[in-house]
Amino acid sequence: MVSALGARLCGVYLRDTKDGHETNIAVNLIDDAAYLDQDSYIGAVCGRYANRIEKSRYPDGNGDIVQLAANEGEHHLHGGPDGFDRRPWTISDQSDRSVTFELTSPAGDQGYPGTMTAWATYSLVADDRLRLEITATCDQPCPVNMTSHAYWNLTGKFDQSAGDHVLQINAEQWLPVDDKLIPTGEIRDVMGTGYDFRSPARVSDMLPHACQGFDHNFCLTGPRGELRQIATLSDPASKRSIKLFSTEAGLQFYLSQHFNDAMKTENGVSLHPSGGIALEPQTYPNSPNRPDFPSPWLKPGETYRHVIEWEFS
């Protein structure tokens, strides 16, 4: 189930092979008004730049400073106060197994240069596999980093914590952050830390050993630009699982902490504070200010492309 508001993934229903009962595992809210009111990015395609840009500014190719709209203190988060998650996208194409949303972002939107056009195509590439392909063009050089901000709770009970899920991430390194959640620039090995998910581990078991909690970028193995499996999320109780694939260089893993009783699902159930796990493939946060990070730059005549796939069982 999808919505044109934010090109949003609003539900993924898995059918039990024994009794045919369908369970939604993608955290959702009751309607579009709730998404706008709660401002939590649930299920949305974030842009132009997902994650954080320090002090809401970056130097362009000429060394001039581009000032963006701030929405997390002095910093820029998920595209700014009026990011793509808050926009009504238009449907430019659809079929029985796919839908394409389109959005035009004018020059100066949230401070970004150039007119950008973005497309987000959801398609069922197999009965158990969902693809999201995000593409964009811009008529001026611009940093782009777009992703899905889906939250998952494989129990289907969003009033319960997702902390007992088991997570595996194909990453040897992670990025520490400062007190504003901006990467410090250091790249640390996961070995011997609470961020070592190279082998499957229960999130709640790792949390006490994660010195900064869980809202961090993992530096993925494998070549950027190649669709590859980057993570697996599973729930031992229900036996449900997701294999996550992406073409990007990083994965932001966030165990929700901000859900509250005012946030209600389509069934009127209040969300548990830790009721969802976000696994957001993307380039590294604050990369417009970090030439040592994978490049976020989109130039005129080029096409940005990010493919995400979820395989369910």
C-alpha cells in the first residue's frame, strides 16, 4: 500500500501460508493528515538529501557557501522543513504491479540550487520481492541523497517494541557521531563493539554495548552502484524476515525512540516508543561537507539512481 504524500510506503501485508491471514509489517499512521502532523518521515521517500547536513550549509564547486533551510536546530535533516516527505507527488505511470510517483522541486527549494525532477517507482518484481527505484535529474550541480524511511516491525504489533528483532548488516565499519548526530569524520571498525552486526544479533542484546545508541551510518561492503544484499532483519517469534538490497554505500540503522501515544496506526493502535526499526540505504550523512565520504553530487546531464529491494519471507 502506497500514498502519493511523500511517495510513501504505507503498508506491506504478508499472508500466512497456513491460514491466509494477512499481517502488515510496515509501521503506518491512520491517514495523510497524521503523517503531516507527526512529522516523523514514516514510510516516506526523503529528499533532496536524506539524513543530516551540518549547519545547513555546504560549499559548492566554486567554493561559495550554499545555505539550506534548517529544521533540526541549526542543522538540515531529510531535505528540510518542507522536504519531499511532505509533498503530494503525482502519479506519472502505473500498472497492475507498479506505480511511479513524480515530483518537481524548483530552484531555491529549501535552499537547494537548480530545478530537480524526481521519480520513485514501486514495483513487485516477484511475489515476495518489492523494488523501489528512485531517480532524479537537476539542471544545476546539487547534492542528492534519497531513500525510503520505512519503519519495520515484523510482529505486526506496532504497540510492541521491535528491539527483539535480529539484525545482520554487511558492514565492517560504522560512523561515530557528535551530540547533534553529525558524523565526526572518524570511521571505526565494528569489531568488538555494539555495532558489530556482521553476524545476526538481537538488537536489544547489542544496545547496552552500543556506546551511542542506534542512529548511525554503517559503511557497507561491496561496490556502490551494484545491487547487493546489505542486511537481513528477522523476528524469531513470528519467523518473518526481510532481506534488504541496495545500490548505495551506506545504511542508516535507527531503532525508533520517539514514537508516542498520539501516533496511531490505521487500526487506532498507539505506537510503542521503540515500535519500529528503520533501515535506510543512502550515502554517508553530511557528505556535501566531507570530500572523504562517497560523493553525493549530481551534475546537469546526469541521472541519480538508487535501487532498494525488500525480499520478504
